[in-house]
Amino acid sequence: MPIAFDGSLRFAFTDRQGGVSLPPYDSLNLGDHVGDDPQAVRTNRRLAAKMLGVPRDRVVYMRQVHGAEVVVAREPWPDEAAPSVDALVTDRPGLVLAVLVADCTPVLLADQTAGVVGAAHAGRPGMAAGVVTATIEAMRELGAQPSRMEAYTGPGVCGSCYEVPEQMRAEVAEREPDSWATTRQGTPAVDVPAGVSAQLRRAGVREKRIEIAAGCTIESPQYFSYRRDGVTGRFAGFIWLHDEAAEG
């Protein structure tokens, strides 16, 4: 799991390798809601924290519900107390925000000057509901400015693979026109990463500071994909600000 360093900012995306879960969750499944052995998930989350070089109890997860609600994380919480939201923001150094995906687009945001980071789960429903915009607004309330933000997305399903009914494409595109897409077969599709990118720019994040991940979860066996496999695990995006005080 390569960790990106940029000043005090740290972020990373896992893949499905390096854990203990058995098929069909093999192997680094971090989702505790998909039917995997709970002990395997707990072990995998400890392994992920070790790979990140952070204490396990400083990593906070969500119970994602495909909406647009955001919670400000001030202190760590146990996994069983995770809030039912689709985005987290914090201004606390050393507190690691996690977002789980298996086709949805994980969005990581940071304003290093303000010392604020955010993580959002942008699937089709959440993207259409405005979870990206809501996350940026919550970060603004903590002192962040969109023009200073850096934005990174992790692997997700691409517009060429995400086939949907024509009516669904029209409904989503009515909310986010840039999400309108067509598959390689010429059928209706939704392009969630394109919609996320458009919403970031519209909110004031500079295009040169937006990094959209290449690749597609359906096309790459390196990642979990719900649309490809049905029963499967979840990989994660993580973001945090380095806590120099904690390092002594």
C-alpha cells in the first residue's frame, strides 16, 4: 500500500492484497458489513493500520449509507460506534479518516494550510445527492478554503462499464450533467468519477489540484468490485495529517 506524502499530508488507497480473509473476500477486506468473518475483518483493519504506520485506534470508519451527510470527527471511536454517514472531516492531526468502496469513488480532500482533511464515499446516489459538495462545505466550516484544497480519488467503476437503465442515467444527469455516459456497447451509463470531478471544480477546487485515479474496479481484479462479483470485500482510502507532537 503506497503512502503519498505531501508536506504534513498523508493518504493511501489499499487494494485487495495483503490480508487474511478467505474467498470470496480474499484477502484484505476492510468491510465489516459484507458477510466476511468478523475476526478476519478486525485483523485486516489492524494490518492496514500497520501498513499506514499509525495506531489502529486512530483510524475511524463510517457506516456508509449512500447519502450526503457529513460528520466532524474530533476523537476516535470504536468500529461498532461508527456513524451512519458518507463523509468525515477533521482538523485533528493524527486522526485517520477511512472510506470503504468496491466500485464507488473514494474522495480524499485536504487543505494543509487550515489543517483540515475530509473523506467522502461518492457512489452514484451519493454523488447525485451532493456528498462531495457537502464535504467541502463542512471543511469550510472548519476554516478550509476550496482554492487551497487538494483532491484525490481512488479507483472506481468507470463510465464505460457502469451500465444503468436509461431513466436512471437521465435522473442522475439532471442533477449532475457531467455524469452522463455511454458504455463501450453503446448502452446508457453513469460516469461517477466525471461527476465528482465536475463537482469539485464547481465548488472551487482548482483543476490542477484534482487528481482522478486511472483504471476501473470492474476491469481490474486487483480491486474489489461489487458489480463484477456480487459477494465481495471492500478496499479503502485513508487520509490524515501527520501529528508531529505524537512523534515526539
